[in-house]
Amino acid sequence: MAGILKNRNPLGLTSLNHVSRNCADLKKSVQFYETVLGFVPIKRPGSFDFDGAWLYHPFCRLGIHLLQAEKEEDMENAILAGINREINPRDDHISFQCEDIVQVENALRERNIKSTRRVVEEGGIMVDQLFFHDPDGFMIEICDCEKLPVEPLATSAAVTAATCSSLRRCSSLIKPVTTTIPMGY
């Protein structure tokens, strides 16, 4: 099994550490990520020669590194991107799992944050999604996607089991999917 896992993780990755975002107004973005999403500021190395802030979400165990846009042109573009931008769920985005989608929707409404709600159905399972923008127009999704089982596309149940064995709850959700790969692929 160890050999199978080694081939599935050749770089030895363990988790997503952080997402980095350029922003037009660093203070405004820090306030948004703190008050809306619950991130907390953490110490940032003093050797950086540019403005920024590091934030961490203790429940998601994920960091967001916010960087002040360097050039005035970059700042203007970031501001324009965030103003009245259409919410398109297909835009690049980061997604967070939530406990209660209705609570999230109400909290966004109370803060006058425009959002779009979608429901996705897969095999009788209904998944709720909320999409909205941060102050610079970067898309954020909040969902209850955890309802969907993790179904690796693998031809071998052993590979599937080995790949998922380290994931929390994954072993109880494994449904091997047999795929046929066309010849000449």
C-alpha cells in the first residue's frame, strides 16, 4: 500500500497552507476577512519589503495572505474589479465548508453583502452553495458540499482505499467507480 500512496503523492503534500490575494485596500480586506469569514491576524515575517497581512482560520486550518497591490494601476484595476461585479459561480474562487447555509445567508444579508444561492443535485443529494465577492471582487463560495461522498476515479478498489485511507471520514464514503479508458489515450 505504501508504494501506491507514494505514487499518488510524489511531492509528499500534506495540506493546503494558504491562499494569497492582492488587494486594493489592505485594511478594508483584512477587516472583511476578519469580520465576515472569521479569520484572525497572525504574525508575518518582518523581512518582507512590501505591505501585507497574514490571517489564519483556526477551524478551517487555512491561511490567507493579503498583499497590498504595489502599483496605483494595480490598485485601480482591483477596485474596478470589485465594483458591481456580476456574481458568476464559474469564476475563480475559494470555497469554505459551513455548518449552516441559512445562517451564512442571513449573516451576509445583515452585512448587505450581495450573494447568489445555488442548489446542486447529485444522485438525490442536494448541496447548497452561496457565492459572493470580497472587497476586491474575488469570488468566495460557502457550501455544504461535505454531503457529497468522495468518489475517486480509479479502476482499483485497493488504489481507492489506499488513496482515501488518510482522509477523515473518507473510508466510510468510498464508492469505487470503474472507468473505461479508450484505447489510444
